[in-house]
Amino acid sequence: MTTGGATPVSPRFGGVSAHRRRADVTAASNDTDVVNSIMGHIQHHHNYNNDRCEATVDCFGSCCCNTATTTTSQHGNHYSTNNNNNNLVLSRKGTVEVRNYGKLGKNLRRTLLGFLVVLVGFSVFVKFSYMANGPVAEMEAEVVGRSWSNAQMLIIRDYKSDVIKAQRVLADIDSFSSSNSMPKRVLEKSLDTHVPEIWLKPNSSRYHQCIDRSRNQSKSSTPTIGYLLVHANGGLNQMRTGICDMVAIAKMMNATLVLPSLDHQSFWTDPSDFKDIFDWRHFIDNLKDDVEIVESLPPKYAKVKPYVKAPVSWSKASYYRGEMKALLKKHKVIQFTHSDARLVNNGLPSTYQKLRCRANYEALRYSDEIESLGRKLVNRLRSDDEPYIALHLRYEKDMLAFTGCSHNLTTLESEVLERMRYNVKHWKEKDINGTEKRQQGGCPMSPREAALFLKAMGYPANTKIYIVAGEIYGNSSMHAFQNEYPNVYSHSTLATPDELATLNRYQNRLAALDYYVALESDVFAYTYDGNMAKAVQGHRRFEGFRKTINPDRLHFVKLIDQFDDGEISWETFSSKVKAIHKDRVGAPYKRKPGASPKLEESFYANPFPGCICGGSKNKTIRVFLDQRQIHENLLRSAE
């Protein structure tokens, strides 16, 4: 490819190469001597009445025939011709006959040019006809680089099989919206290979992130009226979403938020605090235009006893702007004892919904230590350029005890779970019929059920599977899984002991590591609707609707029991599993209010609407300036 000046034309398509032009000039200069040497023989050929002029010519180059004509013209005075305009027959290194094919060459070139024009026109007609009448019209994606000075618009139009390539380009660019150093998913790099359907993300080209703050929504210049202390309760992901709610609540109350303290009394009794898990400086800096956040109370209020309050669950903005704001104004320092589920999923003004997402997807970033190790694990999983599944296999002791589920466990293992459930005081439900609950779809899938589910969905036995969970309960629980899928990994098998030395004793830090690997996976599947499943699937929706499989446990349990009882064949079982889940792979749909906030879909499991918008927009995604060349190369490879 040339970088400047005129582009040379190949001799094959109508031009004459430089070395051939030089040869023609040399031949013309030497023709004078040749003509003089054969003048004695010219008179013997006067009876030739044919216009003969045969020579080796390039039928695609007009210069050759023109050169021969010019040469003949230049030396016409050296010999005589008859009245029939007989042409000269030259003999050099043998007799060479030259025919004047100039006119024929022009006609042939015109014919070829006309044929090419017709061919191109027909191709364009077929493409646009297909686009106008088929499903491909919906596969058009707009990709705009917001960081570029002229806001250039890049549009990918892919047809038929190229739709797959366009999806991978979009997904790759989406990954830069959260971090320009995140590892690339394997299927986003392999643009020139066929991607099996089991790995394809849902089409989401018509949707984009929309969380930018308006100019009139920035932090007020007036001082805040007090300080808000927050005790984030629960496991890592429960605390994570609760902290995001508290950011929005602080804005509602015009409060200064103190870095939240984390729960040290939950099941794992992890002593890690905010600074151990999250990049706290980034958290404060990223939200500085929304909410004032401080590391700790100033000395003036350090000894003030805070007013302790547990806010009402699923409250609306009016509750915090009214009653809670009045309490803060009175006491100056308020401490919330709980952070989970303190805001409604729906019905909040757009300003607060977008702020929740900015807090969750931009401000709450894990520490450099956790994210650095997460990138290493992802790269190791993709060392041979193969995709992987992150499976949230929630078959852990605490979850089984809490739900009362013991399918596939021994009697002794079931008794251990029951004792644990009765010993945890804040677990209200004690007497649980595990068999009945499983039939209602209320139990996590067992490892065997999860393996058969993935197999029925079409994932081959050599698929790499990263287990996003703590220790799987039951002495032989994973045997059935590994019989189907031997390539099973976890943070403890992928990372070295030295790499895990500072994390191993802290379950919340390990959960953060798993969160990162799950977010970056090619496919994420979960076996129970826990807090991590909700948080990761919501984040993946926000990052471009990355493929996320949500098993229909109610129907799946019935099918697998029929299969185990011999009532249906494997082929029937697999076919029905695929049919049930064809629309449960993370495609865009709007979150809808339910009968009660507790029963409806979580805002953090599906931030659409609120943080994701549909329809065309000239700022679909963000492209970092330092990644501009990478994206341009990706776009060219998809064309």
C-alpha cells in the first residue's frame, strides 16, 4: 500500500509498468539502425496489399501499438510505399509480424470496463435488497469515538455472516468504556474465524450507556448540612450495591458521605475494610462533582455521638429528602446501620438512577492489587486463545444451609446443614422441606445439574470453566461435574501461592477477584439468583449485554428428573433445554415494576431503563484516545 503520491496502476488492469515503458523507448531508438539495414529488401515486398503489422502487444496497454505506429511514422521517409498504404514488415531476430490491434484493444478495454460496472451495480443491488427485506437491517451498528476532536462517526455495516464480526468489534470497544487495560475477550480478537452460536452475545447494537450528568446536576456550591456514616452490611456484592445507594442518598440529603465501613460479622467474618478492597481515592475523585466524600469525620465532629438509624427498606427519594434530611440537619452526624435495599428499584428521578450507575460502574473500582491479579487470571485462561465460561456455582455451605437444599448430598452432610441453619439466629426460616423447595425452583443447581445443563446447551466437553464461588460443599459433589467438564479452574488453581498470599485469608477480597474474572468472561452462567449473580449480570448488561445465561430452574428440574427417570431421551432433554433458554441469554429488555419492590427485578441486575437507553444516538460508546488506532484496525478487519 502506498502512503503518498500517485498510486501506481498495475499492468494487469490497464497500466504499463515502468520497466516495460523503458523497454519501449529503447526499442524505438534502435529502430532507425534496423530500418536502414533492411532498406535493400523493401522493394521486394511492394506486392503486399494487406495492412499487416504483427508484433507482440499487450492487449490491455494502448502504449504498445501507439509506439509501433510512431516508430513507423518517424522512419517513413526512408522507404517508399504503394498506393494501397502497405505497412512495413520489420524483421529483427527473425521475421516478426505486427498487426495493429490499437482499435481492438480500445474496444476490449471498453467491453471489460462495461462488464465490471454492470457486475458492481448488480452486487450493490443484491446487497441492498437483502438489507431492506431481511433481518440484517437490524444488525446495523453505530460506533462513534467521542474523544476524537471532530466527533467522527464510524459506522459498521455488516451483512450475512459478517454480522458476527461486527458484534465482536462492538463488544471489544465496549470493554474500553470501563478500562483501557482490560484483557480482550478471545472471541472479540478472532474476527476472521467462524464463531459458534453458543458463544455469541445477543444483538444490542441499538442500545448505549446513558449515565452522563447534566450541567445542572453537578454538586451544589452550598455547604452540606451534615455527615453521613454508613455501615454496609452483608457479603461483598450486597455491600457493593448498598454503597451505591448510599451515594445517591447522600445527594438527596445534601450530606457529606464518609467512606463506608464494611461488615465484619457476616458469615465469612472478613475483617477487610473499604480501602482493602476498593480503590478509595478513585472513588472519591470520580464522584467529586456529584457528592462530597471524605475519608473520615473532621476533628470537629469526631467526638460527636452520631444519631443511629436503620433507614426503611425500599424507600423513595421523598423519604430521604424529607424525614432523613431533617434528622441530619438536627444532629449533624447520622449513622445508617444498614445499606442493603434502602432505595426502590423504580420510580426514582433519572438524576439519581444515573448516579447509582456512575457509582457502581465507574467509581467503585477494585484495588490495583485485585484488578492486576484478575487480569493475570483472565490471560491464563485465554493462553491458547480459547473462550471460557465463568460459572457462579452457588453450591456452598452457607447457601445450602440458608435455603434448606440438600439434593445430591449424603444424609450426614444434610444434617450438618440443618444444624448450621438453626444456629444462625438472623436466619428466620428454620424448618424447610428441601425436596419441595427444589421442585419449586428455589434451590441452587447441584454440580451435576449444572454440568448437564451446560452440556444440553451445547458447550463441548473441552470447554474451560472458571468456578466463581468459594468451596463447593459435599465430598463428591464436583466429581460428576468434572466427569463432563475436566477443564475446571478457580482462583486457587490459576494463581500461585505467592500471588494469593495477601488475599487468601479474606473471602471478600477473593470474591472481588472472582467478580473481575466473571465480568470479563465470554459467557457467564449462574445457578442461583444471589447477590453476586445479580451484580455481575447487571454489570455485563451495562458493558454491552455480554452473554449471560439465566437458567430457568423451575422447568429445568422437571426436565432433568424426567431424564433421570428414563421418561425422555438425551436428545429430547437437550432440545427442550435449548428451547426454554433461547431468550434467557442476556438480551436487552426493560426492567418492569413488580407487585412489590422485594419481588421485582433488581435495578442492579438490569439497569435498563435508567442507565441504558435504546434507539440511535451519535454517542453510542466511549472510545479512549490512546486506543484510537486499535479500534481503527478492528473496524478495518470487519469490513
